[in-house]
Amino acid sequence: MFFATAAKGLEPLLADELTALGATNVQQTRAGVSFGGGLGVAYRACLWSRLASRIIMRIAEVDAHSSDALYEGVRGIRWSDHIDSGGTMAVDFTAHAAEGVHTRFGAQRVKDAVVDRLRDDTGMRPSVEVGRPDVRVNVYLEAGRASVGIDLSGESLHRRGYRDGNVPAPIKENLAAAVLLRASPSIEAPLVDPMCGSGTLLIEGGMLLGDVAPGLLREYFGFVRWRGHEADAWKRLVEEAKARRAEGVPKLPPIVGFEPDPRSARLAAQGAHAAGLGKHIRIERATLATLAHELPPGLVVVNPPYGVRLGDDEGRTLASLYEELGNVLKTKFPGWRAAALTAKDEIAGAMRLRADKRYSFFNGSIPCWLFVYTLAETPRTSRISEGETAFANRLKKNLDKLGKWAKSAGIECYRLYDGDIPEYALAVDRYGKLVHVQEYAPPKTVDPRMAQRRLREALHALPDALGVTEDDVFVKVRKQQKGDAQYERQDSEGKLVTIREGGHSFFVNLSDYLDTGLFLDHRLTRKMIGDMVRGKSFLNLFAYTCTVSVYAARGGATSTVSVDTSRTYLAWAEKNFRLNSLSERSNRLVQDDVMSWVTETSERFDLIFVDPPTFSNSKDRARDFDVQRDHVELLVGCAKLLNAGGQIVFSNNFRRFKLAEAELDFHGLVARDITKSTIPKDFERNSRIHQCFVLSRRS
């Protein structure tokens, strides 16, 4: 068996590539792909793989529960089958982090075992050559077992041979090949890089389009002086590759790079020439503003500077660069397919393009994303209304302000816009990279056609303004609900997304229900409950998806009981408990009508959270529930469930709600209004989003 190593994110592409090269038993694993098929397939992978870093031929697996066991296991291999007694060797040793083994010590033990075995068998010992040894031994240690192999590639396969190792390049050759394969698997048209740097994307594109084996220029492979090398088989593969290159390169489409820096442009031209593509890759000195071409539509691909996060001084400059790049792509490459690789997806959003696809890669240790676009055939020239422009500008302004605040506070779900411009009556929330939009139903005085037009304008502006795709936006219409309509399905995708808040994890559903499963305006209330509840028993009424109960359980509550009438939401709550590794035994879920349960239960609690709907009806209840009319009855019933010194936290979202303080006082309940302290920063412009009180029995 063989193993092809690869950078993280390339494994699926590599598995497909190896299959196409004739490999069998192909299995994608972490950081690589295992495969079979014989030495000929391994040679072909060394010569033709555009994505692999190394090709390892596994020769043994040995016990490695101790350094002595590792030594004995490696020493037991007949190394004279692989290394000449007077040859050179090197050892690459890696171990899973859980092993806690120092790699240098492990490599030394392996080297000693190989040397000792060869000296015993032949009377001679090999010498160590780190650079280009006759044989490079590869050892990987995990779970007390060491996989021992011969590195057939010898050195990383991304070193194609067309570039001096000292030439700076912001992207490795195998990652550049992956970018091209993801961007357009079958490129048959012009290829352009508007910011080509030292030309890696262009050269890799030329080799891909010209059917050039990426290993054909290499002077060194790890199998050339390996004792098991089959020279004739290798020679046949090389001759075949040369014939394919001779046939493919003359058919290359135009390949053009634009680069303002003279040194980078010179390096790109030199690399193209060394790759045998100098006559087919044209490098032009030009900036984004000055580049021009007359090519038919093809693929434009770019790896712009990564820089730092938006909001820093350099980030603002970088955002301007990306905005300019987006404008250039839209105006100078209409009808083209485009791809951009960046380490900052919020920076990529500055391009104001709607991505068809997004892929995750690693450029060295840097996580990055590839955005793939289909550019409109003609630049947009239709007039954008002043209202749409104002809406887009407000979104950008809010994103700049609230985005910085949320990031510094570790908040990934927050309200970005809430009817800030009255004509665009929407609530826009961020859930990580996704966007949830609720349209408030317009009053009867507003022409429905005008309301629909404004909604279309808002939805058209929103993806570009926030740097997301249309698929990342979920839209719902919020209108006055009757009964349990607020809990009814809006759609049926059933897709749950995991988000993080305050160190806890929750499932949200952005498509199926009007509410997502997490009330964002209760963020501070949830934290407050978590801070209050340590060592106390906790009751959550109208519990919904039990996000507050999760805060309570993880905040140190001795037990939690959560009551709601909806089977659907309690099933959701159960998922939230499991997601946070909370025991069902001490966190009980009760499906029942809250008013009835409060009246009938004999349980007692130290802290009760009550967050009822404004209005609700149920077939299981004799009459409907109205928070204004029924809150006194509800709270008095809750007070009877309190232990001595217990408290009730009561919240509701009815904007015209008036707490009946006199009636509550008559029943011995003292209320303290804490609304102001529970309104998060992202809801400050809508301070009546909810009201919140702490109630206790008068002493």
C-alpha cells in the first residue's frame, strides 16, 4: 500500500486524482490519501500528481509503545533490500500529538535501528544525507503503532523544478493547482491572473491545460537510488509524459498575467520559460486600474494579498484593494468565471461579488477560502434607487460598527439592522456567516406593491453589502400572529446550524420557523440567569428550545425543569442539552400547558424564569393566553412554587405591556424593573424589544 500526503483541504481532490491515475482501494484520510495499485501507479503519482506533497511506500507497521519497541521493530526490517550498504539515508519522523514523542528523538532511534541492522547484515553502515539522500525513510507514530515507509518522492512534490527554491511565492504549486481545479475543472478558454505576482497560478494553469506532467522537470526523486527501483518502468512513463507535453502545449489557449512590480513580473516570466511555457504565457506590466485585454470569456483567477482583519488601518487599505478588484472583475471580465483565494472572508466580502461556491483550504498554516464566481455577461447598468443605496450604506455602516464590537466580545450571532430606515422595515441578524432576514408586515396604509419593491431592493443590496452569497440569506415575513401561528413552519428544509454563545453551543434553524431557536435580545438575560443560578434549583416556563436552561445547567444549577407545550421545541431542546453534554437525569423536560402545570405541580424552586408569548391558544387549554391580561395569575402561581428567598425573572416582548404592580403587590410580590440592563448593544436602537423584571415575595 501507498500513502500520498497533502495539505489540509486537498484530500478530496487528491483522492479523485489518484483514482484517475489508476490507483485502487483509494481511501481519503486526515492529511492524505491511502491507495494501492503497484509500483507503476506510485511512479505515475510521483510524475503526474498536481496535488500530493509526498508519495510514501509503506513497508512495515511495528509496535512503538516505547522507544525500545520502536527500535526493535524498525531494526527487524531487512534494510539491505532498500539501501546500499555504502549509500546515504535520512529519516522523517512524525507523531500524533497525543503520543507526546519528541520527533527528533524518534528520528534518532529509527536511524540507529536502520544503521545497526545494515552494519550487522553487510559490515558497513550508510551515512546520513539530509538534502537528497539515496533513501528517505518515513515514519508516522500513532496509537502505539509506527507506520514505516520509503518516501518515493524524496522531497516535496510541489517543487516542480521550474522555480529556484529561493524565489518568494505566496502560494505553493500544489495549492495553486487545487485552486484551478476547484475554479474550473475543465478549462478550455483563456486564463488570466490580474495580480499574478511570480506567476504560480499561470504556470500551473499552463501545465494543466497543456497536459504537462508536473514532475517532468524534476531532477530528483526518492526512488532513483532506492534498491527496488524499476528503471525501465520509470523510463516508459517519462517518455509517455514527454509525448503528451509535445502534443498538448502547442494547443494552449491564451494565458496572461498582469503585474505592476517589475521584479515579480520578471520572476513570473523566468518561471514560465523554465517550465517550457515561455512562448505561451504573457506577462504584462499593469495595475488593476490600467490592465486591458481583448480576450473572449474564460477563467480569471487571483490570489490577492491576505493582509489583516477589516477595521485595522491596513485592513481598510486592503478592503479598498479588494473593492477595486471586485469592480475590475465586474467591468473588465463580463461573462467570465472568476476565482479568488483569500485568508479573510470578510475582506473577500469587500469585492461585492456573489460567490457560487466557497472552498476551504490551507496555505501553509494559514486557513483560507476560495471563492468562485460567475460574472454577469454585461456590467450592471440599471439605475439603483436612492433608497436601495441608503439601505446598503446603512448595512455597511452597521456592519463596520457592530461587527467590530461582536468580534471583540466573541459574539457570532447579533442583530445588524432593525428597521433603521422606516421604508425598509426589516430585521437583519447575523448567525456566523449566515444572514437571517425578517420582513415586518407593512401597515395597511402602505401600498403592497411598493412594499414588495422595497423588499426586492433590500434583498438585492444585502448580499453585496454584507459580502455573502444569496444562498447564505434566509428571508421570512413577520406579521401579527394568532394563536400558535408564530410556531408554525415557514419552510421545511429542517437544516440545523450549530452556533456558539457565551461558551455554550446551540442549534438554530434559519429556514423553517419564524423564530430561529435563539432569541438574540435575551443574550444578557441568559448570561444573568447563568450567573444567578449556581447551587439553586431552576424552573424555565415557556421554555422554547431551552437555551436559558442550558445556561442554568452549565452555570451550576442543582437541577433544571423546562416546561413547554410544543413537542417540536422540546425535541429541539433535547438536542441542545446533548450538544452541551448535559445529563437528562438532572435536566428534565416537561410537555404540558404552562398555566395548568403551574397550578398542579407540587415542586419547589429557587429561581424561575418566565418568558411567555404575547398571545397563545391551545386545544389543550380552556381559554387562550394573553400576557397583558393573564400575567398576574401566571406570576402569582409561580410565586407559590418558590422556596424561601427564591426569585422570578419575568420577561416578555409585548411592546405595550404594563406590569400590574399594584395587583402583584396585593399578592405580596415586589417587582424590580431590570429592562435597561438586559438590552444588548445590538438592540439599543430598539429599547422596547422586551421588558424584564425580577420579582420576589415581600419579606
